[in-house]
Amino acid sequence: MSDLRVSRAPAAGFIVVGLYWGSFAGLVPDLKAAIGASDGTFGLTMFFAALGALAAMWLAPRVDTKLGARALQGCAIALGCAFLLPGLASGPIAFTGAILLASAGSGSLDVIMNTRVSALEAASKRSLMNLNHALFSFAYAGAAVSAGFFREAGFGPLTVFAFVLVLNILLLSAMYQDAAVLEDDVTVGPSRMRRPLIWLGGIIILIAFMSEQATEAWSALHLERGLGGSAAQGALGPAILGLTMGVGRLSGQFISAHVRETYVLQVAGVIAALGLMIAASAPSLSVAYVGFATLGLGVSVMAPMAYSAVGKRVNNQQRAVIITRISVIGYMGFFIGPPLMGSLSEAFGLSISFYTIGVILLLVSVLLAPQLRKQ
């Protein structure tokens, strides 16, 4: 509980982001049907929407400086208002604009809360990143399940997002944080950056986010369309992913105190790849659930371990800028994932899409984590 008190403000931000994206994942079949999009078109809308997140990430340090102690609150309320728009969209173009704005709010909040957790880790000498990412996962799982029940009860996406906005508002007071925690993190020029470290950490996060996105956005479709599940059974796919990611990240909170992050990353890549391949080849809903659970346990620690590994290898003066840069590289996963999944699904089926992501995950174990260890 002391770790949670230390990181209370960014922790509330992680919960809010988890609530929105968990709800979105559980609502994908309804959102996709509402705009009349094919798999490829839906993937393309998400591709363009990710532009909003990347643009906002580059601007996030300025937003943080401008809003100061209110930065987390400001980004959270902007995110909440923007997420009402996808529920109102009636076509692919309107949906793309709506989710672009929602992604922009999410991207700003993501950079600011990860930067603040990293700064708190340095100031308190505690491991906090896995705990905060675990809170995101548990919020995501709860929201995905709730979205499934809302769908079963006949409520539409707008109602669900409006309900999450109420929860968002209730958490705003916890997000107030004195920005003095970041005073030591001054901007430094690119020439002083360790570029290999940035790219290795960023690409690991990219692969982790791409894998999460693949399952978050497409698991419900795989379960409902491919295996004949109901709306509630389909929502269990992203919900199980979120729940097991939360468990994995809480475990990572303790593992990181005894095992080097790069070794954990190698093992996690293999576990995550295995999980996706089980889900892709599943003959039944229960086996697919096992696959998504295995994926969640493996992929859960990849992004927070990469953030921690990079954070330990830089000084306070570099941290804010480097966290921003590896976050921007990492969020390219949201660019790559949706169109990759959509195009492969249309051409070969969802199962082949999942197999492909599984092979990419193995690159973390074989190539990227060992190279990161040398930095």
C-alpha cells in the first residue's frame, strides 16, 4: 500500500486509461457494426487514429509544463470527453476522427503518467512501474467484462462511455500532483542521448503494445465470429487478457527486485508468443481463453520492464525526454498492429494474424532483450 500511496496520482491516471480502452475492446463488435466497416477498413481507421496519440505524445512535455500540478487531471478530462464521440459515429470517416481525438487524449496522459512514475521511482528508490501498469490491466479487465454485460442488456457504446466518464470525474481529485517531482528532469539535446538504448527500449515496447492491441481489438471478433461465442463470451477475451496482465504485472513488481529486467523480457517473449499461438489454433472457446490468459501473463511485463530497464540506464536530466521518445516509438505499435491484423485477417483469416504477431514476439527473446542488456 505504501507504493500505491507514493504513486497515487499517476496510478489514478493508469486506471482511467484502462477503463476507457477496456470498454472500447469489449465494444469493438458493436462499434464495427455501427460504422459498417470491414476488417480491413476498421484496421485502417485505427491506423489513422493512432496519429492522434503520436502527435499528442510529442506535445505532452509541453502540456505537462503548462498545466503543472493539473496536467494529469486536464488530460484525463479531455480523454473522457473525446471518448463520447466514437459512440456517436455513424460511418468510418466520423469514427476515425472521433477515435483520433480519443487517442490524442490517451497519448498525452500516457506519457505524463509514465514520466512521473519513472521520476518517483528515482526519488523513492522503489519499483513502481509494474504496479501502476497492473492497475491499468485490472481496470481494463473490469471494463471489458462490464462492456459485455452492457451489450447483453441492450445498451449502446455511448451509454457505456458516458458511464466511464462519471468514473473518470470521480477519480480526478486523486490525480492532482505537485509537478515538483519532475524538477530535476530538464530537457537535453539529442546528441547527449543514447540512441541505441532509446531504439531498443522503444521497439520492445512497440512489440508489446502491438501484441496487446491485436488481442484487445480482435479477440472478441475471434471468439464470436470464429468460435461462435455470444457478446458476453466474446468480451471475456480482452477481459481475460487484462486480468492476467494485471496478475503478471503484480508478480513483476516482486520479480524485478530479484531478476534483471532483460532476463525477464526474454522469458516473457516466449510465454506471450506461445499464448497467441494457442489462441490462434484453439478448437473451442475454453482453449482460446487459455491462450489469451497465457499471452497476458507473458506480455504483461514487457512494457513496464522495458521502461524500468531504460530508466535505470539514464540520469535524471535525461529521463523526461527519453521516456517521451521510447513512448513515441512504442506507440508505433498502434500504427502497425491494426492494419497488419486487418489486412492479414481479410487475406488469410484472424488465426494467421495471431500467428504472425506470435512470431514477432519471439524477436524480443532472441534479439532485442540480449542487446538491451549490453547497453
